[in-house]
Amino acid sequence: MNQQATASQKSRAEQETENEANRLREQVDSALLAVAARSPDEIESLHTAADRIERAARDLADALRQLAQQRRTPEGL
């Protein structure tokens, strides 16, 4: 089965949860780059990375809760 066919079988909540998880991964990767970079802007970059990770983590948590709610109800399956 190809990715497009698999994606079409996923619910909107499942797709959104995967998207948010991927976004959080990207933010963590960016933060790791900021940690490795030692530049004069390092402190601001680290604060920015922290803020982005917090937002992405909240968004993922919300998406997971919505997915759990969807799966709790029979019509959500």
C-alpha cells in the first residue's frame, strides 16, 4: 500500500496528530542545532527554540486528546 492510500484511510484527527508529532520533531532538531552552534546570538536562539518546542508540544498534546476523544466514541472509528 502506498503512502497516499494509507493517508486516505487515516482520520483527520490521526493525520493532525502525526503532523503535530512531526512538527515537534522538527523543532527538537532545530533546538539541537542551536545547542551545537556557539554564536553571539546563541542565548536568543535557545530561548526561541524553547518557546517553539513548548508550542509544538502543547499542539501535539491537544491533537492527542482530540484523537483519544474521537476513538472513545463509536462513530469516531
